[in-house]
Amino acid sequence: MDHEPRSMKIAIYGRQFNPEALPYVQEVFDNLAQHNVEIYVHHQLNEYITDSIKTVQYHVLKKGDKIKGFIDLFLTLGGDGTLLDMVNVICDTGIPVIGINFGRLGFLASINKSDIAAAIFAVVNNQFTLDSRELISIKSDQKIFGDGNFALNDITIHKRDDAAMIITRVYLNNEFLNAYWGDGIIISTATGSTAYSLSCGGPIIFPESHSIVLTPVSPHNLNVRPIILPDSCTLSFEVESRSNNYLVSCDSRTAVVDKPIRFSVQKAGFQLNLVRLNNESYLSTLRNKLLWGLDARNY
């Protein structure tokens, strides 16, 4: 006896957005409904779209609901920051993620809002590949980030806005590497190399490079430069601050540290599966997002 194929279950995640984006949000729901997708909306997004989405039925994905083995794909509405928030929801489930960009640059959320229909068609017809990205995790006795101690882009140690510079002592596999005097230091994955690290003079690293980069923020010793390291290493950090507190960020989550703590950073042990449509590549994203294609000499 033949069975009808199971409907694809797609969950949608987003943060609060401007009312101008609502027609695009409606377009996402309309296109998913046209392909008979079972739509699940993360409870946080549901707070913002209740009574705004017309004619489309969906389920609410509540906190604690099982997603591994149930949700086929997550779709984020917003910019790269929204997709980074999504990482904390997906964790190590391996559920693929695709981002529709309502923001500005969109390295991770790479689908332009003018391409919504084509992107959803490709997704429901399995016309995509998975781009697996490494994450890093931060550990300490105090567990300041709880279970959400991993980052897709970067982990950053930074002074408070009104504080004097800090000294960050870094150890590579328990061997002293350097003491960084300045505003702080960025520990970036290859994925995050095009984010905060890039704006501080760090290199662009291909995702397949199995590398991380240490990028100093406003270093007081001018001969200090970013350094690329294998992502198999373990980094340890001790911070000295005259103001007795400083900031530690894990992607978009930030904690204030006001006591002596030794941190360690290493590969998280699981990957995030980004959806890459068949008409896009990492190189094309680089050229488009960094505006390299505007140089007429290239054509």
C-alpha cells in the first residue's frame, strides 16, 4: 500500500522587526502554504506576528518542544544577528538553517527579500546543499553562559565602555602565547572572520580552512597582529582590568565579569548546517557583500 509523502515541517524564527517588513513576512507564509508545508512558528516570533499574518494556518513552537527529528528546516527572518540567535535554539540538533535577510549586510542570512519565492521553491524541492560550519565554545568554572556557551561567529573579551584598557594573557595549549594590552581580543571562527574580526583588521578565512583567528581590538602594542591558529587547539585566557570588570560576549550574548576567571575556548564538537542554494557560493557571497563586483576592471 502506497503512503503519501510526509509534509515538510519548516519552523520560522525571528525577532521584532519594522512594520515595513510585514509584507515580506506574509510572502514567506504564503509561499510555504502554497507548497503544503507544515509551518511552525517559534514562540518568540509569534508574539510579534499574532493577528498580522492573514489566511495562513500555523502551529506555535513552544519552549521545550522537541525539534530534533521533528523539524526538517529552520528559516530565519531578519539579519545575521537573528540567525546567530537561532544557533542557540538549534544547538547540536543538526537541523538545517536558511536566513532571509531583512537586515543590512547578510553574510549568513544570504537570501534577499526579493528572492523569497525562488528560495522557498528551491528548499521544498531539495535544490540545495548543506554548508557545515564549525562553532567554538567557552568554558569556565562559573559557567557564565550556562548551556548556551557556544558561538558561530566569535567569542570576544572586551573592556567596558568607560574603562581603561585591559590586559588579556593568552595561552595556546597551555603554553604562553602573548599578553594583549588594549580594548580586548576577538576569538573568531572562520565563519566569523567576515564579522567583527574583519572590521578590526583580521583576515578573511574560508570556512573549510579548519582555522580560528585571534584578532586584537585597538592594541596598545602596535607590532601585535592577528594570528591564525588550527581549530584543533585549546586557548586559555586570563584578564587583568583596573576597573575590576569587563565584558565577555558569545555571539550576541554578553556577560559582565567582575571576578578573576580563567576561560578556555575550543571547538564546540558539533556543526551548524547552513543551507546553500544551488545558485550561490561562498565566493559569490564575498563578492556581493563586500562590493568587490563594483570594480569595473573585473569585467
